[in-house]
Amino acid sequence: MAKRFVPLFGLFVALGMGVLPLRAQTIDSSPLAPPPDLPPPVVMPIETPKGALEAPAPGEPAAPASATAAFKSVAPPASEVILPDRLTLEPRPALITHGKGEWEKAYDQIREAVAKLKAAAEKSKLSVVGYPLTIFIETDNSGFTYDIMLPIAGASPPPDLAGDIKLGETPTGKAIRFVHLASYDEIDGAYEQITAYLDAKDIIVKDAFIEEYLAFGDKSNSPETTINILVQPKK
């Protein structure tokens, strides 16, 4: 798997050094169209793609109805907007696990963490209502620190969860959404384009990036992968 560390960490360093100055007056409420020298944005064709939550293997019990219902993304269907688009993230209850990952194993580690959250939701009889998300909190040469989240319906009283899983909320606030429609191994290119876009628009964003997984391929090189990438402008 390609190391996404290079473009992602490079962007964080650039932000920290002020390479991407923010001019507040350049950010308006109109749709964000890509600069002329950038490729046209990818349009996601479907809202609930196959693979977001894998079907049980033959011989395994079927998943509860809540796991197979249509999920609500943090963003509207990409086919209905001009990408990249601007939106406001609303808080939603979520199961959260915090940890550290290695770039070479990132895809498998994210999938394993999501599977753990799904198992915790099923054990506590919680309804999963959204797609899994990863917040990349910190990055360095060897890996990254993350919060991985699984949106659920409200839980009252709070469920009894394992020590490394807690109940919390998904990110909130203004965001710009990009869409990656290719294998996870190719996501470095998406971050390079995002960096170029932000540079061209003179937009500074928060260090933490968000990925929302609308479809998981079986492997990191599987093309059946659809990911919303969200960045949050600094105020």
C-alpha cells in the first residue's frame, strides 16, 4: 500500500508554516469550483453503495435489520451537488475508538477498528445509522493517531462498552467535501489534489482530516471503494 503520509503530512507541515495563507474575504457561500488547471471533481454515483457494511459470510447469521438499512451520510449525495461542496457537519451520537496506526497497514487497521465498533453496537443492541468515519488527529513518519467513529441512534441509558470504546459525537462545524472513487492505495493522489486546491483558493484548514467510508473494498487495492474526504476551514 502506498504511504499516504507523504501528501497528508506534507499538507499539515505546509499549514503549520503558513504556506497556505487564509484570506477570509475569498471564501464565499457559492459552490467551490476547482481551479482551471485541476482535473474535474469526481462525482459519486450512488448514495448507499454496496460494501459499506459487508454481508455475512455463508453460514453466518444474518445481520440485524438496523445494519442493513439505508445509512445517512454526513454529506448529501455527490451527484446532487458541484464538487467540492461546502456543508455544515451536525453532531450525531457515535461509538468511538481511539488508537494509533501505521501507514503501510492503515486500510486493514481502519477496517478492523470499524468491525470492532460494529460488534460492540450489535452486542449492545444499538442501531447503526451512518457510515464509519476516521479522524486523523496527528501524523508523523511512522504513522498516525486516529479516532474512528460509527454513528448510532441515540442510546439511553448509555450502553456498557469495552474499555477502548466510548460513546461520543461525530465532528461538527463547517467543512469542504471531496470524493475519492478509487482504491485506498491511490488515495495519496486525492490528497495531493486537495492540497493543490486549497493552495489555489488560499484556504487554511484545521490539521485534522476526516474520511467517511461509503464503500469498503475487500483489500486496499480494491477499486470498489468510495470515500468522502472532509476538511474544515479555520475561522
